[in-house]
Amino acid sequence: MDDATIKTERWQKKRIRLATIPALAMGVLVWLTFLVDYTRIFRFNFSLLGIYPRQLSGLGGIVFSPFVHGSFSHLISNTVPLLVLFSLLFYFYNQIAFKSLAFLWLLSGFFTWLIGRNSYHVGASGLIFALVFFLFFSGLFRKYVPLVAVSMVVAFVYGGTVWSIFPITEYIDVNLSWEAHLSGAAAGLIIALIFRNRGPQKPEIFWDGEEDEEDIGGWSG
């Protein structure tokens, strides 16, 4: 194994480690928040940290709501997607990961604040949908095979949840915030569109002039 191959392998391992750090940090914070809330160490209703639509007091939930979960099952259902999607974002889009995450977080929360029902909206599902749609459309916009592959994986794994962005969800499970899901989806699409020319791109192909003339009959471009 030559030095170049060894360096490449080391760099790939380093990228994987760096990508998992934000994912693990988010997971730890979410679980710590839930445990503090569940054990009632502080006499405070953590649901009040959620997004309460169209109320100034509810704006703080845009920042804090992804850390708050109403039940253990709610927490479990969001933990794995958070770990997976954070890792994919920071591995494949490491150059723009922090900036895009900040916009996805704030925009999905703000849209929920605008359109949500008059109740506290808590949980990371809005952020999860923002990440799903960002990763899906970012790969398609760039038309770069490795990133398109990520798009297809995301679509395969999470495509079945897309139905929950529609208002009909309210009649199936009143506790599900379809507004947060829809807001996350819209934020993901918007940020993917805005950042389509930033971060990883499809490599440009340059042709040697002499080979062009031999291979395609003297035409060059």
C-alpha cells in the first residue's frame, strides 16, 4: 500500500470521526434535556420551551424546541434519524454543514411559528424533515453521483414519512405536528436551492486538445 493510499484512508477515517461528533453532541443534548425534564430535577415545564405560533413568547421555541420531547417513544423515534442525518450532512457537506444547519434549524422553526396550531410544538421532527429534504434535493441539484446516491438513500429510508407533511395527519394522530413537518420540508428545499452552488460540486471534466482531435474527428470544444 503506497503513501497516497494510506493518507487517503486516514483522511476518510478522520472525516467520519469529524462527521459523527456533531451528531453525537446533538444526541447527548436531546437525551440530557429529556432526562432532566423526566426526573423533574427542576420544577419547570419543558414543554413551555416549544414553539407557540404567532406569539412573541413562542419565538424562543424556534431555538429550543428540537431538544424537547413529550415522551420516551417520541424521543426514540427522533434519536436515530438525528444521528444519521447529522452524520450525512457533516460528512458529505462538511464545507457548508454548520451554516446550512443553522438556516435549516431557524427557518423550519420560524415557518412552524407562522402556520402552526395554537399549541406548543416540541420535538426535533421539523429539523429532521429539513435535513431529509435538504440532503435529497442537494444531491439532485448538484447532479454528482455520490451525492445523488445519498439522495436516493435518504428517499428510500425516509420517503415513507412524507405523508405526514399534510394536514390529514391531524385526523390520524392529533399529537403529530404536520405543521412542523411541512415547515421542515419547505426549509430543506429552500436552503438546498440557495446553497446549490456552494459546498461539494460535480467535478468539471477537461479534455486534452490532441486527444479530442483524434477521438472525435478533429472537433474540439
